[in-house]
Amino acid sequence: MADRASSKRKFEVSNAPSNKRKKTSPNLFCSGGHREHDEFSKDRTGERNSVGSSIVKRWKRWLKRRVKLNGIYPDWLNVPAGVPQGTRLGPWLFLVLINDLRLPDGSFAMWKFADDTAVLEIVPPSNQSALQHAVDFISTWSQENRLQLNPSKCKELQSCFKRSPPTHSPVELDGPAFETVNSAKVLGVTIRDDFKWNDHISNVTSKAAKRLYLLSQLKRAGICASDSVLFHCSTIRSVLVYACQLFHSSLPYHLSEELERIQKRALRIIFPYASYNSALKEAGNPSLYDRRASLSSDLFNDNVFDINHKLAGLLPPKAVYHRQLRSTRTFNVPVCKTDRLKKSFIASRSLRI
């Protein structure tokens, strides 16, 4: 989270190599693109990433295809672009192709997920954004690796809590500037420029409410209560608690009730004559609030007790006491000047232990 004296800038590319970088300025997202896969690029990428020659040969054989028709096989033909969808080798090929996408400057944070790339920059006060340099580098890298980016799908999200936010020059890709948006979806989570969760809760409740119709149809078909509960947990509740560790501690009461209302409707379909508390006992499920709290606690405990955890670097330093005190804390949590920081996942959980 940026404080009042900083801003964030971030951009995301999808259907292209995935990458994110750090800065204290606005945030920007861009998506779209297509990479051509030929034997030369795969062989060259394999050498860059120290992939064994036997694996490269296996990939090259995989990129040859022929179709059997009436028991007759035609000659083998090379596949000049793309990989057959649904194959196990496809994701591996794409990961190898984008594995060497790394921004040269350490002032950015970069995240990759499948074909999505996001770059984050934190721009200190009175400094200028350098995000354009990162975009230019990714564009050059994409051209060298035969990847076409789609500028129309590139978005920029800026976040700053100063009364007079700084003005940054627009980020451009091949001419047009990125569209600046107030919210953007990142891996299924809707992020707003003010870091509030109204848009995300609205999206997930709308998505989950549409699946209540399927639950009512199963009930009408005579499906037993246990199977209906299983359907609810796997297709409805899973949507409501997705990535809940990110927003549970900072979720206001009225938004929490919006999520709970969807589960109440689902259990009313399964157990029409029972109250909500009785239906929870019948189903053997906790309330959504308790479910989110449990998932958040489990993730934080895994983070604390596993030094190799992916989030271990986000933990504050361990507290050291040179005298015996009545109450002690495990972590030396920095002073939180805003509720936004205090209610964030790491800070809120660190203050409880």
C-alpha cells in the first residue's frame, strides 16, 4: 500500500510474457498479444534457458502434426505457429518462451502468470515516472521474440492518496497511450485505485448469484441435501471466498453481509424450513465470515512457520526484547498511520500475535 506521499503505477500484458515492476507512481495494466512458435525460436529459447537438448528435440518432434483419414497418413508437416490447445506440453512451451523476460532496471516490480504480465512502479514524491522505459523494453523484447502486443488492451491504474496527486506523462505503446482506468481485474480480483472492495464484492456476488439457479434446479430434480451442499461449496462458496485473505481484514460490515446473503439464499434452497444457523449446522459449514477468518489465519501461519514461503519476505522483522514485559509481540510491526495499512493482511495478522 502506498502512503499519502506516494503514488503507484502499474501495467499488465496478457497473451504475452507476463511481467510486473515496482515504482511509487500510478498503476497500469495492458493485455493482448500472440506469439509465433517456430523451431528456430524454440531452439534459441531453449539455449537461453539452459534447456537440455533432448527436451528441445522432443519439443521439435511435438511441433510436427499429421491427421489420419480413412486409415491413411499424409506426410508430416511442421506447425509454424501456435500449439494444439489442451495439451500438456503447451504451457511448458509458453513458459520457456517467456522465461527470459526480465526488466533490466531494479526499480520495478514484475509479476508473470501464464500469459499475463504486470509491472508495478512506486514513484517517490517529486520524482518522475520511468514506466515508459519498462514498456519500451517489453515492446522491444516482444518484437525480438515474435510476439505481438495489443495496445488497445493495455490499461493503466494510478493510485495516490495525496490531496493534489502528481501528474505523470501518459504511457504509450506503438503510438496510442494506455487507457487510464479506476479499477482493473488482476487474477480474478478487482483492484480499485482507492483500494476499496466495493467493485470486487459486487462482481463476485453477481457471479455467485447466477449459480443459485443451478442449485435450485438440482433441488427440484431431487438431489439429496449432502450433494447439494457439496455443489454449493464447490461452485458458489468458492467464488465468494476466492482470495479472501486479501480483503477480509479490511472488509466493512455491509460488504461482508452482501457475501453472507448469497450463502443464506443457497442454504435456504437446500434447507427451506431451517433458519440460517440451523442450516449451517445441518450442512456442517461455518459462516462465510468464519470461513474467511480461518483461511486468512491458515495462510498467515503457513507464512510464519515456513521460511521458504513465497510471502515470507513480506513479514515484519521479529521483535527482540531485552527485558521481561507483561505482554510481547512476535513481530516488530511498524507504526501504521492509516487504517488502510493497519487493516491489510500482513499488518493486521502480525498485530494479533
